[in-house]
Amino acid sequence: MKESLSKDVLFDFFDGRTTSIQRKLVEDWLADPQNEELYYQYLDEWEIRHPQFSPKIEKALSAYISIIQNEKVEKEKAVPQLQKSQFRIMKTTWIWGAVAACLLLVAGFVFRKELMYKSLISENGQIASYQLSDGTGVVLNANSVLRIPRMGFGSGNREVILEGEAEFKVVHTENDSRFIVNMDKDYRIEVLGTEFVAFSRERGTKVFLTKGKVKLSLPKGKQLYMKPGNLFSSKKGEKATLISRATPEEFVAWKQDMFYFNNTLLSEAVEQMNDRFKVNVRILDPVLGKRRIGGVYKARQADDLLAILSELLHLEVVKHNEFIELRKSVTNLNHE
């Protein structure tokens, strides 16, 4: 480990006030991976002391409405008295105008996400690749959405919203701006430049780190730092886990239309199929759902994987009106 730099030098570096010699010292110091933990620690402390501007949209909107209403009151005071019939017409017009304004206000809140963010999507059963304005590469798994700022990232943090699953290859910027992935239920990934896979769907959250380092913010203000090979997993009704040295292929197999099963529960395999192909496959027998499967299988549509599971585990595929059921075949039952 190289000799530790003083906090003041690193803070000047974050402020952009270092000399060329000091910048070289910092770069040499950062070349040692063992200094990365301390670097992030000081960066967190610096960011707390130097909060970035974050516009308070709701407050600004309320203030704007208040100004408009005050202007209307002032104008009404200045208007001379009118005939009663004329007043009724103006009053009715004002009421309808107020209703329209309220509707616009409600629409503004409902569609704010759509107005502020542009959606990058992947269709059912399809993989989609994108390059963001900062050079970051993103590959979206099927039925996923990544929301990015319509006006670009600017000079502050680079924030996006993920609904689904994606692989990120985040580039490091000259000003050390953080890349932040906001996910469901107060999960948030913060990085400077690294590679990872993030999963955020209704049934749970997963983060697998390939390269670099990730700071993961959890509900209730908790945080943890991840290292390459770490897998964080949180599922409904289950305790969150952090596993070291997970198998990378398991989390990127979908990029080649593959399913990677490593002693995987059949119920989990079915959930993956439902996520990727937007189908409704169910296992009504809880004992059957606990059977396990291994292997790597190519499937470009749900019927491909259903045929594989049916043959491997001797299952019957029964298509109902609203869902598809996987159950033990009649022949298999007779042998039991």
C-alpha cells in the first residue's frame, strides 16, 4: 500500500483545486486497489459536506401556483364593479379555468416521471443495447425499462431509474461524478466506474458486481460496499443475503438468450421465464415447485423452455384460459 494521502489533499482533489503534481500523487495513490476503501470513505464525507443542488419540484410548483392565485386576487380588486349577469359569466369562466388548472396540476404530478425522463425499453423476449450520453453501456433484459434524464446528466450525479434487469458498464468521468441506479423499494446503487448487473422487479432485488466497487444503499438507511464476485439478493418475505464469489455466467446468460440453472428451484426457473417472456406459468403443486434443475439452455420463447422442462422433469404443460400450468405427467404419477 502506498503511503496514505492526507484528507485535505483528497478534498482539494474533489474540489478541483489540486496542482498537476498533487493530481499525479492522487492518481499514483489510487493505482493501489487497497486504497480504494479509504478513497470512497473520504468521497462520502466530502459529498456530505458539499451537497449538490437538487431542485424541489413540488415546492417550486406550489410557490408558482400561489403567485398565480395572488395575481388573480390583485386583478379582481382592480376591476370595476360589473353587472350581475356579467359577473356570473366571469365567475363561471373562472371556475372552469380553476378546474382545468387543477386537472393540469394533477396531470403534472402523474406524468412528471414521463416528462422528466426518457424511457429506454426492451420488448417482450428481446434484448436491447444502449449507449448513454456519458459513454456508459447498458444492456436491458427483456421487459425492462431504464429511465434517463431527458436533458442529459449535466455536471452533477448521473441518475437513472431501473425497472427490470440490466447490465451496466459505467465509465469514469473526469469530475468523478457518481453513477446512481435507483431501484424499487429504496434500493440504490452508487458507482464511479464499474461493471455490474442489477435486477429490480416486483418479486425482489439483486445486484451482481463484475468489476470495480459498488456502494449499495438499502431501506432504513443501511449501506454496504460490494466487491467483484459479490451477489446481493433480497426477495419478498425472505432475509436479504450477500454471497461472495458467485458464478458470473449465471447473471449474464440472458444476453445470449440462455437460461443458466445451478441447482435452481423449479419455481425460480418459472419466475425467470415469466419475467423474460411475459407469460403466466404457474406450479400449483408446492412439492413440484421445490424440485431443482441444473444446466444451461437456449430458449428464445416460452414454448422452448416449457418443452425443455417438460422433457427433463417429465412434466405436463396444461394451457388454461388465463394461465399455463406445469404439473407431473400422468405417466410419472402412475410410477410413483
